[in-house]
Amino acid sequence: MSEITAANVADFITRLAQVMPTHEQALRDLDAQIGDGDLGVTCSLGTRAMADGLADLAGEDPGTVLAKSGMAFNRAAASTFGVIFATALMSMGKAVRGQPTIAAADLPVMFEAAVEGVKSRGGAEVGDKTVLDVLAPMAEALRAAVDAGADFPAAIVAATDRCHTALEATKPLEGKHGRSAWFREKTIGVPDPGSTAPSRARSLRVRVRRGSVVVPAQPLARLRDAHHFQRLLGRNEHLLAVAQHVPHVVVEIPDGRAD
């Protein structure tokens, strides 16, 4: 995978809308500790609205799909998190609007735009126990990966790994914005709920290992034999293993990639 199209973005949004409701109760419980407990419902309603609006975005470029999907999220789930999440997506989308595809080099630009957009909209800074404490480290990880010559999958892996460590780093912080500001010192020791929500999408990340190639996930009925993957991968005769992973299947091949 060297770039993503509007169809790839739409597929991710569709899968996100399927995954987020499975985390709804956990997010509600976490948010209730230092907020009003509505984050899980907000994420479920917002991502569902994003997916429902995709039909109206057919033919749009990937940046426009992201930006307008962010607006759909906020319309359906108006809240502090809704505004911030919408701002992040809209900022990302605007950074690449008009481009037919998104390349690896665009990723740090998009996340840096999201960081600046969220800072401007919410008035928070890194260290204030907000989603910025995940977004900013992810932007840094993407910038470092791309500057080091990482391809698209490697850059995504670097960012999602940093997402996990950055989320853990929000635990000792004290909330300063939104409902968490009411609890102040009681927020210490609890991960930031707003940062936790996007981290739940880590299960949708592109799985890449050394000596692997990534192909689109296929229905289970088509995963029953190696011959199908050999057709997908060209004439490579060294197919070793097949493992299904949402939303991709990782096929391990020694010494490189498919023809």
C-alpha cells in the first residue's frame, strides 16, 4: 500500500462505525469517572452518522470525504468531544483537499494540521490531558517515520504504536479542560477519555510485519485456500501463512513482497 484513495477512507469509516459501538460501554464507564459519561454514546452516534453520509460523498476526493465526515459526526453527536473530533478530521481533510490520493508524505502534514486546528478551537495545549496528548505524539511519530523514508504501512504502524504509549502517558496528568476540569486532581491516574476513544481504532490499523505484504480482507468463504491468495499476489510461490485481521489480511512471504 503506497497511498490511499477516497474508497479506502470510506472503507475505514464504515469499519470504524462497526467497531466503536463495541467500545461504547467501556468509554461511558471511563468518561463517567472524570466527566459526564456520554462519550461512548457520542462516538457510536457520530461514527454511525459518518458512515451513513458516505453515499452522498461518492466521487469526492479523500480529503473532502474526511472533512465532510467530521462535520457529519458533530451534527449527529454535538458535544465538546464532537466539536474537537470534527475539527481534527476537518483539519486533516483540508490539508489534502483536492488530491486524488493520500501518500505517506501527507500523513504528518494532516496530523500536524489536526493538532493546530484542535489547539485553535479548544484552547488546550499538549499536557492538558486532552486528545492533543495523543494527536501531537502521533504527528511527531509520523514526521519522524516519513523523514526516515518509511512507506505508508510502516508510518501507520509507527503512529498507532505511539498512540498507545501516549495514551498511557495521560494517566499522571491533571485535567484542565471540559468536564475533567471540575475533577482536577481526581483525574490523575485515569487515562484521558477523549484520547482513549481514537485509540480504540487501533484494531483497524494496517498490520505489517517484516517479510509481509498487505492485501484487502476478503469474505471468509474466499479465505479457504492458498490458491486464492496466490491469484491476489501474482505468481509468488512462497506463500507461507494466511492470517485474517480486520480490516486486512496479512500474508507472510519470505524475502520481500508480491510481484
